[in-house]
Amino acid sequence: MAIFGHLKCASVLCLALTVMLVLGIFSLMTAVALPNVNISPVLLTRVASIVLLYAAALSFNALDIQAIGSGVGIYSGLFQVSSVSQSVDTFIFLVGAMILLPWAPVTNTVMAGARSVFSAVPTIAEYPLMILFTTCGATFLVSSADLVSIYLSIELQSFAVYILATLYRDSESATSAGLKYFLLGGLSSALILLGSVLVYAYTGLTNLESIFALLSVGGVENLTTGLGPCIIGLTILVVGFLFKVSAAPFHNWSPDVYDGVPTIVTTWLAIMPKISIFVLLLELQSGFGFTGASLSLLVNGVPFDVWKNLLLISSLLSLIIGTVVGLAQYRIKRLFAYSTISHVGFLLLALAVNSEESIESFLFYIVQYSITNLNAFLILLAFGYMLYSSVGRKDGYGTDVQFISDIAGQFRANPLLGLALTLCLFSMAGVPPLIGFFGKQMVLYSATHSGYYFLSFVAIIVSVISASYYLKIVRVIHFDTGNVEDNASTLSQEIKLSNVHSFTIATLTMAITLFVFKPSIILNSTSLLALTLFHY
Amino acid sequence: MNAITILFIFVPVLTVILLMTNVLLAAHRPDTEKVTAYECGFSPIYGQTRAPFSIQYYLVGILFLIFDLEILLLYPIAVTLYNVSIYGFWIAIIFFTVLTLGFVYELGKGALYFTDQRSAINRTTIAQDES
């Protein structure tokens, strides 16, 4: 009977999490809509941030349940809660709460600028609402265990992100980027749907566990008969997911979209959907492993692992394209988009290797990638506020930093911010004492252990090449002489960064830098999570 | 000859008869408004596609369409309410609560004002606070 108690406890806790989010959404929606309720958008954003923190605490609580180790099915098997999904939920909520913090301080000059330009401060009441919607989708996605629930949660996540992308609807670039994102996101959703339909049509199953059990029966020799179409369907499904995380052959939308939307939204776009979809891929893979199934075909009697090869090819292309094309960029957010693609290559490599070590490195890489990228974007936002909040850009980009040359010589004007961005970039490039180095090292170590020498070699070379474009930004910040002198904004006494914003940047920078002294917190949790996937 | 066969024969015959009656007996006095293609809401566009049109119309249209579709979900619950019992009833109530909240939102944002200055289209993105 104790086990039933535990199960009930687990479902109640997960329900509490959902109720927290949904109530947050409802109350914010009412508050935004009612004309007589006069709450400033900044306050709403803080409320949303607190909602996310509470949800993080709730999902962290659920980890204490014993039964959760092997996974508990809730909502009649549509969702499966496991320790991995709960920990990733916690992480998603924490990162989401941090993304909500960077606001320009609302001063009179800033508000005047906001009315004349269009988006000096994101004083849009819908912003926290959309954030809650997409977080809701993301957390559902990491724990979904059914084709139907996967599709519904991925749509919930994506629709809110499309709206986020076009949040500044007066901005031409944001609107066109949002439209592009919507169309290509719709295409990838269509692929996911097509894959699900093929699987359902040829097996009559939507529950992932049943599908895996059916696939574990044996090798498929023919693509058109038996379980063959099911394999095609699952492959198309994975291609749809790779589309959404902008892995290489399907990456073309991401630089345009990242560049077009306002930086505060790019932060969200570059981090959150990637975490949830990657963890979903991980859970699909471990589901295959758990039932002994594999997505493989028998070609002339030799088994050919479709899943692994798909991920490996995508990883190789991501690594190369993300690095080589990134060399030619002079717009800073496009450059970050390409750097993201190359990080996706590393993540896919770690995922495809699929040993205990590599899954550990995969989880760790997700954590370090999110922290580092979050910090980099927060610093970009901070630079934007410092430079443009009182003068405003002439070219209609609000307060966003657009070109690498915009932050030229900022090390002299704002030494601490410059230093923090430098640390972030070094961490992304993989310079030893920083957190990014350990991520790359663990991935490469596990890959060479399992005999993936070629891809490890490519990854090493590619990360050397990518260091050159990170170093280019570092050079521009430190040694180029920018237009610092004639910029009156640096001299005025007005506050340009809010306390919370600078506090977040400081904390994240410290976490990146000092990880080497206390690595056990993150490393222990990732290795435990990797072990639960293999040994339950 | 069963019912479905009769249906398959009867429906085309009736359709043809009605159409023929229309062509043969109806008065036929065409003018420009009558022979142009019908597009609801505004006059159809020839050649140039840069003619201005009302975004409010589309906004209201899309919102109407969504709510119309959602109301469609009321039909299955109406015929199966005895089967799904109290559980299904409360699920439906929750669903309609969410729907109502959505309606409150669109009403509050002024998306339904068609030509008014209060319409959501005319509002600037930045909230004008009074302080």
C-alpha cells in the first residue's frame, strides 16, 4: 500500500505544479485585461517571476518521492513524471524566472523615449503572460509520454513563443522575424504531426511505451511493410524536433529570427525551447533503451541504427556550419545564433553516443549552455540600456545592440560589464577554468571513450575555429576605440541598470567563473540523473 | 433499393432541378455589384493588391471564428452527458471557464471595438502610465 501512497503523493505534487502555473496564467490574464485594474507591467512581470520560483520549489519538492525514480504515469498515462523531468522542470523554472528580471529602470527619460521611439522599455503587459504560457508548454513537454500530449505541449510552447517574437509589433524587423518563425515553426509542427500520424496509422498506438515495446520485437527489413512505416514516422518526428532546436540541416531560420526579434525575446528563444526539446529527445532515447528497442533497419542483414545516425549526421553538420558560417557575421545576435548551432552540435553528439558518461555530459552541457548564454544575453541587454536608454537609437531598433561594433571600447566605459561578457565568451569558447570548458571536455571524453574518434576530432578543430570569432568580440570590446567620447549618455547621472539585473549578471558570472572550485553541486546531480536513466 | 441509394439519386436530381429552375425562371438584370465576385466585408481587389483594407474586420472575424469553433465542442458533451456523467460535466465546465476568461481578455483589450478609437489596433504598444 505504501507504493500507492507514494504514487498518489507524486500525482498530487505534479498537479500542484500545474495548478500553480495555470492559476498564474488566469490571474495575470484577468489583470491584464480588466481596464479598471491598473497594475504596471513591471509589477506583473515580477509576479510572474515569483510564480515561476514557486513552481520551481514545487517541482523540486516532488523529487523527494521514492517512486519517482522509475517514473510515475499521471493524467491517465499521458504524462510520465520521472526524476529527470522533475529536475529539468526545476531548472526551466529557475532560468525562466531569471529571464524575466532584466528590465531597464523606468525613469522619466526612458518613458519619454519609449513613447517616441517604440520599445525602449518592454512595458508590455502581455509579456509575462506569454512567458507563463510557454513555460507551461515546456514543462508539459519534458514529462509527456504520449504522441498526443507531445504534440499539444509542443504547440502550447511554440505558439506562445511566436507571439513573444512579435511582441514589439511596431517594429518591422520583429514582425518579419516573427512571421518567419511562425511559418517555419508551423512547418516543423507539420512534420511532427505527420510522423505521429504515420506511427499511429501503422501501429494503432499513441502511447510511447507501447510503441517502444512493439518496436523492441525485432529488426525491420522493409520500409514499406510491417513496422517499416512506423520507423519512417518516428524518423520524421525526430526531424521535426531537430528543426525546432535549429540543428544544422534545418537551421536556416534561426539566425534571421534571433537577429530580428528584440534581445529580451532572443534570450528566451535561444534557451528555453532548446532545453525542453532536448530533454524530450533524451527521454525518447532512454525509452528506446529501456525496452531494448532501437530505431534500426536491417540493410542486407546488417542492422543500421537510424536514430543514432540521424543525430550524428545532424551533429556533424551543426558543428561545422555553426562555426564556419559564424566567422562571417558582423551582427552580434546572428553570431550568437551560429554559436548556438555549434553548441547544438555538441549536445547532439553527447546525446547520440548514449552511454552513461555521455548522458551525464549531455545534461551538464545543457546546464552550462543555458547559464552561459543567459548571462551573455543579459549583458547584451545591459549594454543596450547603458548605451541607448537616454539617447535612443536613430535606426529604430529600440535599445538593442545590433552590431559587434556597437560595443566597441566598452571595456573602458563599463569595465565590469565588459569583463563579464569576456568571461562568458571565453566560457563559450571553452577556455579552461570556466564552466564551458568542462562541458566540452566531458562531451569529448565520453565520445572518445565510446570510439567516436572522427566526430571528436571534428568537434575539437571546430571549437578552436569558433574561438576566433569569440575572441573577435573580446578584441572589439577591449581594444577598439568606439564612439565612447561623443556619447553623452555615458556621462549623465541617471540610473541605467536596475539592481536585480546587475545582481543577476553578477551571480551568473560568478557561477561561470567559480564553478571550478565547487563543481560537485551540478556534477553530482547530473551524474545521478544520468544513472537513474540507465539503472532503474 | 435502400435509403442510401435513394439519397444518392434523389439529391443530385433535386439539385439539378432547383438550379435549372433558377436559370430558366429567375429575372436576370445584372449590374456591376451583382456580377462581381463576392468577398465579405469589402470590395474585391483588382490588379493592385495595395488597396487599404480594414484590419479590424479580420480581427473580429478571426475571434468570431475561434469562439464559433469552441462552441462546437459543446455538441459532443450535450449528446454524451449521460455517459460521461459528473466527471465529464466538470471537465466541460472547466473548459468553458477557460474560454470565458479568453473572452474577458479580448473584451478587456478592446479587440471587439470595430471602428472605435478604443480598438486594440489603434492602441500603441507601450502602456502610457500616468505617473
